[in-house]
Amino acid sequence: MPPVQYTIPGMLSVDALHSAVEDGSIDTVILGFPDLYGRLMGKRLDASFFLTDVAGGTHVCDYLFTVDMEMEPVSGYAFSNWELGYGDAHLSPDLGTLRKLSWLDRTALVLCDAQLEPGHEPVAVAPRSILRCQLDRLRSQGYEAMAGSELEYYQYRTSYADAAQKGYRGLTSAGWYLEDYNLLQGSRTEDLNGAFRRHLAASGVPVESTKGEFGRGQHELNIRYAPMLEMADRHLVLKQAVKEISDQLGCSVTFMAKPDADQAGSSSHLHVSLWTPNNVEMTNAFPGSGNLKGIACSDVFRWFLGGWIRFVPDVMVFYAPTVNSYKRFEPGSWAPTAMAWSPDNRTAGFRVVGTGSSLRIECRIPGADANPYLAYAAVIASGLTGIEHRIEPPPAFIGDVYAASEEKMLPGSLEEAVKSFENSEMVRAAFGADVVAHYVHFFKTEVQAHRKAVTDWERKRYFERI
């Protein structure tokens, strides 16, 4: 469907924020931004102070773009290090993202772009900057991107604090049998999923639906499609809301790609289409007179899909960013194993859905652990290269892709994916050498941390019997 203009509940203008501060309904403004992992970072400001003193931005330590999951500064980055003294980065509020958060008392959120001091140039390695850069490249070719994220997660009747004390073992699942589309089992978690839907819809993230998924206690939350940067922002807010609301209710959720070896993994399917602006309305650039196995499509569709598929190995780190991500890709698991595409086929990595103006490509490769800004940037970099070089997709696959031994398989590990990313000419041309070096170091640090870790599996397997 074409982009629709409508009023979104929860979104605020600066004037509306002034009024809310005056009547006392808002007294706190969160300035937030996504870090390399896709976590929402930032600080809370007094709302009056924000309006009078820092509506133009504030500062955070630039080490936030070089820390690991435990917030430890990692050496070896050129962008920020001990030798440079870990200085400041400037957070510039994107006032179009200003919204009231209904699940937090008297609180608003504005998302920010990270900038360098003193000139306020974009921080090139910041995820939001990276996506903006790719969208600018796409816009220069006359296209806008629309996108929609589908996010899956597991729910537990164990609080985050208790889960941490238990070492994240023996948690009480919110469901006790496979509940894909099962409304009875879904009713048992309406205190959680209903709260997610209502609070997100009231906080500037229009919701489509929730449903049980193919796992015990696993659910999916779908939000309304939007321009790609706005969708990445909504994706970020969704994850934050789901975690914070669960925490308030004494429960927990995980967006790990594979939290349990015996359960289905959690994905983040990405729906993408390109649109051509004109003086009256936006037109979907995908439909046309061509035909691929019954799907009417344009040259732009074919070339975009061709590039997207061709360069999956090169940008796999942005779809599957952790060592855990690669445990999700198993035959018969509803996660893809090969880089095939097919009309309305859930065994394929790329599923083409919709007709006419709603024709779009669904990529089923990314996990729920993906950073949405980096994943969507990878989509545009790959697809735009396909358009520029007129890369044709492989023939559409009809049938069970899991049984297709001739199809090119997805990378099997984070280490393999990092090598492909590091050696890719397309990646270097699209993102720049400095960004590539930064993220190669980031992902290699994750690989090294995993190599050194001694796991429960190893102790159970080897402690006595080796």
C-alpha cells in the first residue's frame, strides 16, 4: 500500500511539550540514541531544563561507541580511546521523534543523532548515522524506502533480577506448549502483550498485532510500516518498551536469536519496498511488466532483490551480530538456511509478498538480536548496489528450500561472517573504510570474548567424563 498520512497518538511537537510541562503532565525528557548493539543509551533531563537550555542537544562520552556488552572500554578503536582521552560526542535531538512514553510516569523521549565536537559533523560509526548515509545514497537515485519490522521474543514469569540470580537458567516460561496462533495460550499472556500493544500505540508506535509463535512462551509483535529511518526508530522504542513494561510487571523477555537449543529461534523479519516520489503521491517502484514465476515486477525490483541476495554474506554481521545468532539457522525451524527467494514461501531467506502497490520483499534472515539501523543500512547498501550494477536475482525457488542442497547457504558463524564483511569491496565502497574498520574490530571483539568463555555445556560434557 502507498504511504499513508495519519495522526499518530503520542507524538509531540515542541509546543505540545511546552504545554505538557506547564500543566505538569511531563517533567522528564529522555535523550536517547542507539549504540552499536542496538541498545537505547542516553540520559534523563528535567523537562524545563531541556526546553530552556538543551533543546539543541547535550553531551555524552564518546566511549559509548567503543564499549562491549558489559560497558567495558575496548582498546584498539581509532574513533575513541584512552590516548584521545575519551572526549564528548554531541547528541542532537531529532525533534520529529519526540513522543510521550505512556508506560513511564510524566516522561517524554526524543531520539538523537550523534555528532562530533566542535563542528557537529555526524559520528560516522553511529548506527543512526550509517542508516542516514545509506538513505541519502538511495534518495540521490530518486527512491525512498518503506519498511516494516516483525519482532519475536520469549516471555518468562521470572523477573529480570531473579533471572540474573539464577544465571538465566530454570526460568518459568509464560507458556507451556507451542502456541503459534493459539488464542487460548495467547489470552494467558494478555497482561503482557496487551500492555505492549496499548502502550506502544499510545507512545507513537502504531501497532498491527501480536500473536503466539512457534515456541513455548514465544510471541510476535508487528508494528505499522513507515519510512525506513522512522521504522528503525520504532523498532528501537518497541524493544525498550517491551523490556521496561515486562520489568514493571515482574516478568522478563529476551530478544536473543536462540535462547533455548530445543526451541525455535526469534527473528526480526524485515519488509522493504522502494517508492518513487512525484508531485502528487509516492509510487511503489517494484511492480511492473516483468514476471518472475507469477510475480509482476519492475527492473528495479529484480536488481534490488539481486543485490540484496548477492551480498548477504558480505553484510551478514548486520543481520546476525552475535555468536548466538547463527544457532537459529536450522532446517525445519522457520528460520532460513539458504539465500534463495520465493513467492510466499516461509522456507526461503527472501519471501516476496503482496501485489500491485503493496508488493514488497520480506527478508527472513535477521534475528531479533539485530540492530535495526545496521540491518536496514545493509539492506539499502546491498539493494542499491544491485540497482547500480543491474544484478539479476537467481531463479525463484519453488518448493522446500530446506531440501535444496544446490542453494547457496548462509554463513555458519560470526567469525565466518566477519571475514566476509572485512574483505568485501561492496561493503568498503558503501560504508567507507573507517566504518568498516570500526565494526570489524567490534565483531572480532565479540568473537574473542566467546572463544575465551567456558560454558555450562563444556562443564557438563567434560568435567567428569574427559
